[in-house]
Amino acid sequence: MALRGRDRRGPRERARVNQIIRLVDTGHFKVAEAGIATGLAAPSLAADTRAALLFERERMLAAPGSLPISMTF
């Protein structure tokens, strides 16, 4: 049984999310979106990682100079 509030992501998934956070922070939206799309397509993606990637996508779309929504799907 999984504990609430506990990070269920493995080291690889944490590293992927951290890299995407850095890309979004520095305005590299196209590369970040590619990483998000690749991550979301992974069949064994942890729910925590999926939520984090979707959050970064939303954060990126709200940022000035971000990609138009039609380019992200």
C-alpha cells in the first residue's frame, strides 16, 4: 500500500522532471514540451510523475513567450 504524500517516483523519473523544470525555468519551451510528451507516453509512468509533468506543461503555457497551445498536442 502506498503512503499518501510520499514521492513514488524512481530516481530516473525524478531526474526527468527536474530536467524539465530547469528547461521551463530557463525558457526552453520546445525542448521541455518534447520531454513532457515523451514522459507522458511512457507506459509505466508513476502517477506522481504524470502529475508533475502535467503541472510543468500548464506552468509553461502560462509563461510569457511560451508555445501556443496548438503546438503542444
